[in-house]
Amino acid sequence: MKRKFAKASSSAILPMSFVLSLVIFAPGYSFAQSGASQASEMVFVKAAFNDTVDGSKIKPGDAVQLTVSKKAKLKDGTELPVGTAIVGEVAADDMQLTGASKVALRFTKVQIKNGKSFPIKATIQGILPPAGSGPSGTVDNPGYDSVNAASQPHASVDEAEALDGLDLHSKIASSNSGVLVATSKHGVKVKRGTELSLAIAAQAN
């Protein structure tokens, strides 16, 4: 798989086909102006899909939820223990990407087990298939490993075949948190348990 990263000032336009896009923002947030500063305020959080996302079966407004799979701590000191929910819904693609079919997702908040919830800004940095889905039960994604080894989230990510049949694109400066583009006629399908590496920052209520 081929990965391309950009610094926080990048404003590249991504022309692709079928899309899974994750959008996380607060009202009045200026994406074009704050991409660079946002990157420095974000931390990596790993979270897995609670259910399979099938582009042929979902529609705008349908709920989508991730569960944090590794304890994380945000820059403001908030701890996200394993089991924390990242809540979102199916939305419309605002990047105007071309393709046979596409699905957009918008994640708007975190819900911790103690009942606390708050809005977030998040950008997909990498994606990993469920454990046991590779040859001989292994999971191999060098791109996912490399992005998580970075000292700071990337302002943009472009990865061909991030998953089998899916390309990944994301920009912190965009209203989309990430875009998965189908490279086959089967469209976008993300299995339950697929893990995302997200760059996340808490937003003001």
C-alpha cells in the first residue's frame, strides 16, 4: 500500500470514488484556518466499529458507533478508558468525491462510561482490519503501524488499499474526518471490529 502524508498547512483536493467520510466539528469551527493548530492539539486514539458498515444498506441519519480499544489521554487531560464510545451517524459527503457509490459518516461526541460526554474534532489517520482477518489469522498493515509511530498526527493522509478494496483519504482542515474510497465494484464495506486510528481533540460545548 502507498501512503502520502502532508504537513498541517496542506490543502490538497482529493478526487476519488466511493467514500466513507467521518466528520467531527463544532458549530462555527473554521476548518480552512485552523488545520495547523488543530494537529498540535490532537492525540491518537484507537477505536473499533461496533457494527459492520455496509454502504448498500445504510442511509443518512443512521447511527454509527466506535468503541475505544486502547486507553488514551487527550491534551486537555481527559482520559478515554477502554470501552469509551465515540458516537456518530451517516452523513453526506462534503468533499464532492466521484465514484460509483459512497458513504459519509459524522462522529460528533465521546461518551465515557462514567456518564460524561463532550464534543470532539477527529481525523482518521489509519485503518486496520479485524484481528484474524489476514493470512493465517494475522493482520498486516505497515501504513497503520507507521502512522501510529508518528510524534504528531498528520494534517492529511492518502493511502491506497488501506483495506482490501478501499483507499483512505483524510485532512484535519476538512469538515470530513476521513474518506474511504472503494476500488472495486463491491463498494464500501467495513467489518465489525475494524480499528481506526483517530486524531482527536476535545471541543468546547
